Amino acid sequence: MHRRLIAPGALAASLLLAIPASAAGYSPGAPGIGDPYYPAYGNGGYDVSHYDLRLQYQPETDKLEGTATLLARTTQDLSRFDLDFLLDVSEVRINGTKASFTTSGEHELEITPKNPLPKGTAVTVVVRYSGVPSTKKAYGFTSWHRTPDGGVGANEPEAAWWWFPSNDHPLDKATYDVSVAVPDGSQAISNGTLQSVSSRAGWTRYSWRSNKPQATYLATLAVGKFDLTTGTSESGIPIVNAYSKDLGDNYGAARASIERTGEVADWLSEYFGRYPFNALGGYVPNTTTGYALETQTRPFYSPRQFASGTNVSVVVHELAHQWYGDSVSVTGWKDIWINEGFARYAQWLWSEHEGEGTAQEIADYVYASRAADDPFWTVEPGDPGPENQFHIAVYDRGALALQALRNEIGDEAFFAILKGWPKKYSYGNATVGDFVKYAEEVSGRPLASLFDTWLYQASKPGAPAARAVSIAAGAQGELVRPKSWKKIAATNSVHER
């Protein structure tokens, strides 16, 4: 959560600003927030509380232009700071005054205010910019996806650089207003609730609002020609879904899956507690990507997710992230198990709900179907490394750890943990270590050894360890594949990059 912005007194501010930066010990904010997986991601020296993005996008040319206004507070005596961004900047203002700027590295926009900024200062940063997102690359890739009728910003762990300047790391969450003008006949889809739609001189402006803290990679923008459906879940949450008009044969399966969003979210709330946001939905643009993404309140789905028919399991996965990943976000990207292990386990619970295989049966199948020398077991879900952040082991072995926990402490304590955790850390950040500690507090059991076995050992847990938590220890008779396995496996490309 972010502290309320309180401006320092005028006299105190003037005295502080009169002190030369060198004499007062002012220094530049770090070009990274301190995540060892991605040292250049995010920035130091400030904390953002709100992004206001007022944009205009032309689908024919992929031209994006606009103004980003960031409300922030300095966390150190600051002489200079960075934003993560790739488009072309024409002007930067700090508290109304023009600031100098330059670029460095793969995605750094370096900003030097006219006067240094004391620690604790409320700062308004205005950035005017334009560019063609699809022409920009960092580290050899792009997170902006061109479509036949527009473009989409959606990726993990980075997507913001291609459409708005930001402090791009989950540690700095903020609220958002996203207002986008597009040619009449096109629509702009983003997170949260649609505040207004207005038309003028051939352009239509869509204004969206996310009123709960949101990580930068969970912010999304999609422009194209969509069929929109609206409704309300049984629990009263408004729903907006969007389907590209040119999905072809995938259109029916996509709609048949995503129109169940309200039903699935209400079902998940039985396990995870009250839905944490005031909007629901999903969107399917005509991209060539293969993955889905838990963009906050309105997940992104690629058409390929529905190439073999309906896929409610992927909807379960992305909606589970609204609790595990969105409301409670990682402290560092090494904590990715908190996102993916739980979203995968939600699919196992959905299989139970649908009568297509219990979580226990799926766990037994996963364990027994992977030989001890399978590289799958060399990935440690509790700290997989950046190269394995989205490895299938983080999902399946990560879910195995949860089934092991369930069997160790019993259903009552286990489901109390699943529901209590998102409430304890709602709208904030947490680590794997925080979860282990919380599980021990709720269950009253020492669990360090169990989590070490299933999350931090680069080998398959042996038969004694597996039997101890009632997971199949090997080939004991015929290996039976749960009925739901094909549907679950169809989502294995959920986060492939």
C-alpha cells in the first residue's frame, strides 16, 4: 500500500531546495529496484501512488502519443531518477517545472529535476511522448503485439515500457486512470471499470479506472475492433469481456469459456475469500501469441488457448491470480511460486469440482509420471532462477508442494490458509518465506522441512518423503491419467515467452 501524499511546508521546502545537491548529500536513484533476477527493472529513490495516462492511438500506423502524469513520493534525497520507458519523449516536468532528460541502457529514461528533491517530497511527474511501440525492442524482444486491427500491451515480467513510463516492478504498485482516444469504430480495453465513453471529430475516448493498487506488468491496453459483452456476477461484480471480431474458428470456444468468468470468480471466492477488486472480465485480441496473462481484473487470453475447444481451466488459472499474484504480489521475481503454484492448484480444485479427477489423483499422476532423472525435478519452484521463472515445474511441482501441505496439516488448516493469506497481504507484496511462516502460524506445525523438500531440492522427493504426505511414491500398478489432465496440460503455454 502507498502512503497518503502530504506536501511539506512551504518554508521547509524552500530552505531544503536552497541547499546545493552536493552539500546536502543528494544522489541519483538506483537504475534498478534491487531484484537479483532483473537488476535493471524498476528504479530506486521514489514510490509511485498513481498513474494518469491520457493517450491517443492510431491502429493503422501503430502510432501512440500522449501524456503520463505520475504522482509519487521520494524515498531519499534525490538528485536524479529513472523511469522505465522506450518511446520518444518530448518533454518532462517535475512539479510544473521543466526537467532535463536523457536515455541510457536498454530502457532507462533518466530525469534530472531543476532542483534536487528532498526525501519525503510529494512529486508530480509529467511526461509527454509519442512513438510506434511495435518498432521498439529491449533485450531483443517486444511486449507490444500488433494485431490486424490495432495493438496490445501484455507480457510478464515487463510490458509497460512500450506504452507508458513507469517504475516497472511489482514492489511499486499504484492506482491507474487510463484514457485512450481511438478512431470511431475501434475500442480501447484496459483494466478496471469503464468510467466514460465520449466521441468527437471522428475519435472515441474510453476512460478506465483501476482503484486498487496494481503492479505495472498487470496494466494492459488493447485497441481493436471487439464484440463486447457486459453483465454482473452473482456476487454483484460488473463484468466486461471483449472478443476480437476476427478470431475465426476460435471465436465460439473463446466466448464459451470466458463468459463463465463470473461463475468461476464466485466459485474461487469460496476458497480464497472475497473477490479483491470491483471489476471482472477478460479479453481475446487476434494475436499470434500462445500465452495468457492475469492482467488485473481483465485477463488477456490468446486465441491459441481455445484452438482445441473450450478451455475453462485457463480462465480458472488467470482468475485465481487475481488473489495470488495481483492482490498479493511477489516481493521479488524469485517468489513466482506464490503466483503460479497456487493458480495451478486452483485448476486442480476445479477438476475436483467438475468431477474429473481430485487434486490428490492429479498430484499422484504428476509425481509418478516423472522419472527421478527427469530435468523437471532439477528446477526449484521456491527460487527457480530467471531462466526457469515460467518452467512447467514452477506450476506442477509448485502445486505438488501445496498438495503435500494439504495432506500434512489437514483440510481445515489448509483451506484456512488459502483464504487467510490473500486477506493478510491484500494489495501488498509477500515472499515465499512469508508464506511458510504464515502456514506454520495457522497450522501450529513446523513446516520448514516439508517446504524445503518440495520447493528447494533439485531432485525428486524420494519414496519416504512422498509417502509421508500421501503422494504416490512410484509405479504402483497402472498409472491412471485423470480425466481433466488434457485440459490442464492445454494451459501449459499460459506463460511461455
